[in-house]
Amino acid sequence: MPLTEDSSPDIEAAVPRLRKLASANSKFLFLATKTHRSRQTAEALRAAIDPGAPEVKPAWGLRNPDVYLAGSRVELGSKAEFFASQCAYFEMTPKAVRGQTFYDGFLTAPDRIEYWLFSKNPPGENAAAVAKRVLQFAQSFLAAPDQSDLVVACVTHSPVMRAILLEGLGRVDTGEPNWVEEIVLEVSRDGMAYRFRDHVGTLPLLPE
């Protein structure tokens, strides 16, 4: 789905918050997932903050959880028909999707992302795996040449953000994040510092 018409105020409100992370010499890199909404959000932020920055690129490390159904990787959605439509190797029916314990529980849960978040053995990545993947992705920028004063603006999805907060930063799950809400990670050779709302803390670097 593309951005809705009422998304502009939230994106505009995020612009000064993102600018505060930069110094006069900072360089910006804008990354997103492959979905329309995340890419369009990143493009709007880039246009407002640094139109001269490189074009928005998809970052595989920011993707939604990898979950599988009948051999296919599927995106999390709200309807059994959507899951069935993503199966590339077999013709799945909505009834067959609902016959799978995880997918039936996911589709009927009041908070579907919470259901995945606290599932220890979903058919693919759990929250701990996603959090580790994203922290490794963030830490990997230390290998980039000329990475001092680099601000990487990443636009991703709520399952990824909630996994980072719960399993990566050890925070309590607070439900769905606000639209264009940020988790700030400062990565250096000494470790990672984070900020989310009023919460701040530090983490050691992950072992190489």
C-alpha cells in the first residue's frame, strides 16, 4: 500500500528530530525496505533534509521477519487470502492457511504483531533473531570507509521496531510505535548507545 494523504504531518514532524542527530559536517544515507510506504517515507525525509544525499536504497537488513508457508517466504498480513496468494510452489487456500497453528493464531490475535513477537517458535524468524539481525546490520556500518559523522536514516516496519525494543534493547513492549517514530542507535567502536522516547542506555558490540 502507498502512503495515505494524511501522512505528511507525521513525516514533517520527524524532520527536525532527524536533523538534530546531525552536525554541520554530517552526511546522510537514507535506507528503507522494499515496500511502498517505507520507501516513500524515506524519500520524503530525504527531500526535506538533504536532497543531495544518495537516492533511497532498499536495505535487506531492515526487512520484516522472514516467515515461511509451504516453502515460500511470506509477508505478515491481516488476511488468510493474502498469505495464500504469496505461496509460489503450491496452490494454497485460505482454509489451508488457517489450518496452520501459527497463522491461525496470528490472524485471530487482537494484536497480531504482539502474537508474533512473543512466539518463540514461529515458522521462521522470531523476535530475538530479528533484533540480532538489525543490530548486526547497524554495527556493520563501522566497516564503511568515511563513516564518521554519518547519519543513516532507516525506515522499517513495526514488527522490526518492536523486536529491537524487546529483544535487542531489553525494553518492555509498549505496543505499536507511533507513525515515523524513531529508535536512535549511536554505533562506535566502544559499543552502542540507544534512545527511545525517554529511555536511554548502552549495549556492547555484538561478537564478530
